Amino acid sequence: MEAGLPKILRYERRVLFAISLMGLFLFRVSIFHPGCGTSAAREIANLNSHGTSIVCLGDSLTQGVGASLGHDYPALLSKELGMPVINAGVDGDETIDALKRLDADVLAKDPKLVVVELGANDFMNGQSLKKAFENLDEIVRQIEVHGAMVVVVGIPPGFMGDTLQRDYDRIIQKYHVAFVPKVLEGILANPRLKSSDHRHPNNAGYALIAQRIREKVIPLVKPDGAYNN
């Protein structure tokens, strides 16, 4: 069919065809590759969860050590979402401690979505990095088997070692969870954002943490939200 067309028209048709193929390729990549795309980038496990609560499972950072009453990130998240958020943070918890109380503190609450913030105490207490991520893996697995969505909160690689992101990536890809990277980045090094103990955020620091987590949570619990990992 191209034989009777002027040379310039044949060239234009081939260029448009190539562009169309490239567009299709990029569309497929944005859907199926975990790190690509901006909206509706990839499916999150249990996206249509029928659970009734949001639970934040973690250590002192979730409990809100260093914040005044009502300024821990689960409380701030609750205000911004306009719905209850259960604070299941326990100061000093390692991943194994959170795993032991998972049934009572999380699964028994009929969760729709669980924010999991754990690991810092394992590393600071000299526990095995491999074991910590095995525990985190099991926590995420049990939550998803229960039917809830999961948002994993990442400790900055520079804070705990540069190999951490690879371990997080394995969990992200294995379980199709949402991920909040480097949640403490720029906080503990800033005197205006950390509490007097120099180990935890203050109210302003927790507000920044809540903002970073909210950006991942809102698209999963609001029908008109577009997921962006």
C-alpha cells in the first residue's frame, strides 16, 4: 500500500508507527515494572480489602516517643485521613517482638491496611540483618494472608547500612506492598526536627513523617486516589 505514496508520506507513516510501538512499550513497563510509572503504576496486594481499620505497627517511632500527646504520626495520619488509625507502636520493639504480638495487636483489629515500621532496634541492638528481614517478611506475609494491604516504611540506607534497599526491594516485589523510602531522611540531622533525646523526632519531625506516609496511604484508602509508589 505504501508503494503509491510519496516518499515523505511513507517516512512519516513509519515514524508514527514507531512512536506508537514505543508508547505501547512504555505503557506496559509502567504497569508491570515495580519502580516505573507515576499513577496506577502497579497493583498492590489486597487492594480491595474489606477490612475496617488502619493499623500502624512499629517501635518507638510509631508509638511517638519525643512527640507531645496527639502528635505521633498515627494520630496525625488519622486527622488527615478523617478516619481512625490504631497506634500499635511499642518502644524498644525489635521485629521478633512485633511478630509475636501481631495476632493480638494487628490481625485481631480487622485491618484494611497496615503500616509496618520496624527494624531500627534490631540493627542498633546488633541483631542479625538477615534475621530482621526474615521477621519482616513473615509479618508482611501474615498480614496479606489475613487480607489487608501493607505499607512498609523504610529506614534510610545511610542510617542503617547501604545494603538495606536491596532487602526492602525483595519484600516489595515479593508481596506487592507500598513503600515509604527513607522516612527519617533529613530529620535526625536537623535540630529543628528532633526531640531533646536526639534519637527521636519532635512534633515537627513527626509531622514530616506523617506527610511521607500519608502520600502512600491516601491512594489506597480513598476511592479516587491514584497510587504512586
